[in-house]
Amino acid sequence: MTTIHYQQQQIDRIPEGMSIKNPIGPEYATILTGPALQFIKLLHERFEARRRSALDFRKQVQQNIDHGIMPSFSRQTAVIRESEWKCSNIPDDLKDRCVEITGPVERKMIINALNSGAKVFMADFEDSNSPGWDNTIQGQINLRDAINKTISYTNENGKSYELNQTIATLMVRPRGWHMTDKHISINHEPVSGSLLDFGLYFFHNAKQLIANGSGPYFYLPKLENYREARLWDDVFVFAQNYLGIPHGTIKATVLIETILTPFQLHEILWELRDHSAGLNCGRWDYIFSFIKKFRKVPGYIFPERSQVTMTVPFMRAYTQLVIKTCHKRGVHAIGGMAAQIPIKSNLEANETALGKVRADKLREVKDGHDGTWVAHPGLVPVALNVFDEYMTEANQILSKTREDFYCTEADLLKLPEGTITEEGLRLNINVGILYIESWLRGNGAAALYNLMEDAATAEISRTQVWQWLRSNAKLVDGRTINQSLYEDLRDCEINKIREYVGSNAYASGKFPEAIALFNKLVVQEEFTEFLTTPAYELID
């Protein structure tokens, strides 16, 4: 009787027109409260039509590119780029962001990341999180408990984890505008994943964050133009007014991870100027976006992904342009991810990996970045040492304006040189399948071959195979990448995967589903914008 009565209480609290497909137990009910759900409903009613319009505009831009109209700096917004203005002041706890760590909203991960010694922890509902019902709502519980300083975790061996006295500043990345959440609908429409993740977190935690001396800080993923930044800004204004907190309390850093956004950096910052905390260079998604957006442009065939490093011209151009733009507008320019994982079993291999991290961070700090990303707590000291040595102040906003750097449209669109090897094709197939399988099991941050991978790696992998098949690209040995070659290598890599994970893990995993999805994504004629969209239908 108690359970039935409790469930009826939850149903009574759900706003009119809203449907929740999954069970709401006592713990989840502390997040899915009536007032919180009413806030989500208001966000949906006010902004859903604009979200859909933004996605329609993306399709129009893609059609233009398919017909040869390449991205450029717009004359219509030249006055914003050329005039003098600054974004609003940066909060004290965001002034020093020299090392940021990222990871999913899993309970142990949150504790370890906040305790890692990094200046900022970006808790991720997006690319490193598989957005099943439990991951989504439990993630909100975990963040609430962290903000209230009540979070703890005990593993199966009895080891306990609790927060240190000094912890990183918390930022949250909601899902991108393209994602909906199938678990909650309003008037038979699925709610936006962006608005759900943002709304629940903001509603429950904004005032407590302010009381803690911090604030509701966000990372905004997958933006493609300044109109989408304006949409987020309007969401922020509405949300602050709704809770009665001061305008500009919310701060957001935009990930520059689509090939279209470098042409609109000033415009994006302008739209968010009262709420901006700068820009970040999202490396892997940026490469994915470059391949995806120009997939039908003649001659735009990318070499294998291992050859597309941060030193190739188009990557150098956009990262330095981000620095110059951010510093002109008075905000942070955050560098990219070091995905390496410490290799405890092999000291020589570990030192080689750490050397790559040091070189990467040295280039960033010398270029003028104000901070950088790492994926593992073991890399925090490595990155900190580099930035502490070469960045003597909290940031480089005033000291490295990069007036020496000039960037053209051609610089941003320059195709990287390189080749395609059988090994590179095999790696794309292998890692693509492995990551999708991990995602389908609910793990969006997968440790593969001593790297911490998220969805962006799988996106690059499957997109490259799709493009190479469509264009009859050549391997360096002269063979054409066709259906027959792909199938032979795919079957061989499946056998390797079985050996890599072990027969028991293979049998109990989601490999049949992952293989089928990867195969469909690369052989079908039409390109799927995001692999997480069809993959989402395969999880609870």
C-alpha cells in the first residue's frame, strides 16, 4: 500500500500535459519535484519552438555548403567584430582556470574530479555520458549532493570517497541542442535534453551555489552559430528572473567544436556578453564537424585521424583565433583535451604518454591559452606544472592579446595533408565499435588503448569510414576503400575486439548491437548527423 500511495503522490505532482515514462522512486522524486517539473515545462513552452527552428537553420546551412557556399566572416555582423566592447566581469572562482578536468556525472568520478587539484571540474551530461534514465537523474542527485557537501561513495571493497576541504570549481555541460530526452514529454513532444539537464540543475542548485560563494556555471556544446548562443542567453535571462537571482549570475563557456563557429566568435561572445566565461577549443568534435560539414564538397577527403594533430594548419589557425578573440573581449580561452591515461604497467610507455601531454600543454600556454583540459586526475599535476611555470598570473587575458596573429577564411578551411593506411582504417572500425558498445552499456567515458574516449572519437571514426567508402578513397598502397575491403577488415577487427575484451565480456556485452549500428552508419547512403541519436533508441 505504501508504494502505491507514493506513486500516486508523484503522479499528482506532474504538471498537466507532462508525461514521464520511467518510474519515480523516492530518491528520484527529490529531483523530479512538482516545482522543478513546472520549471521544465515553462522552459519547453517558451523555447522549444526556437530550438526546432535553430535545427532547421542548421539544415539550410548544410544545404548551402553542399552546393559550394563555404563558411565565411559575415558582412552583416562586421560591426560587432570591429567595434570595441567587453564581456562582463569574470567571477573570482573562475579567474584561474589553468587546469580543468572533465568527466561524466557518475558519483565516484565527481568526488575524484573535485578532489583532483584541478581548478575546475566540468561535470558532463553530454559526450562522456550515456543519457539513460538512471544516468541522467542520478547525475542530478550526485551534483546536488556535491554542492551541498554531503556526497560520499563506498566501492565494493569498502573503500570510501569523500570531498576534500578544498575542491575544484564546478561547471556543468548539458546535452547539445540536437538531443531530446525520450523519458519526459510535454504535450506529446519530447523535452529538449539541453533544457532538461540545464533546468533541473539550475532549479535545484543555483541559490546554494551562490551561497557557497560560486554560481551556476555551464559549458555549452555543439553550437553552430550566434543565433544558438542568443537562444541560450534568453534561457539564462528567463531562468534567473524565474528564481529571482541577479542578471549575469549564470556564466557559460562555449565549446568551439564545430567548423562554423570560428567565423562567428565575436558574435557568439556578443550574444552571451552578460553571461560569458569565454570559449574552449573542443578538438575532437571540431575535427568531426570539419569532416561532416564538407563531406560532399569535392576534394575534401580527410587523411586518417591519427595524422590530424593540433599542429596541422587549420587546427593551429582556429585555436589561435580563439585566443585572440577571447582576450580582446576580456574572457578566457581554454585549450583542448589531453586524453591520455597514466599507464601504470609500463613505465617507459607512461613516460612517453606524459611527454606528449607536456608538449601539448607547453604549446597551449605559450600560444596564450588561459587553461587546458585533462581527462584523468593523474594528468592534473603534469598540466599544472607546465602552466604554473609559463603563466605567472591567474590568466593571460591582458598579457597575451595575440595582435601578432592574423587569420583568413582560407586558413580555417585548409584541408590537412596526409594519407590513409590500412592500419588507420582498421583503427577507426575497431575503436568505433568498442566505444559504441561501451555507450550502449551506459558508459560514455571509455578507456580504450590508454586513452579516455568520449563520443567524439567514435563520431570521427565512423564519419571517416563513411566518407572514404562514398568517395572510393585510396589507401596509401593503392587499394580502393570499397564495401568488400571494409567488410573484410571489419570482420577481422571484430575478432580482435573479442580477444581484447575477453570472451566473457564479449558474450555479456552489447557487441551485436554496436556492430550492427556501426555498420549501418558507415554503409548507408545518407549520413546520420550524430551517432548518439540512433544509439539513444537502444538504451533505457
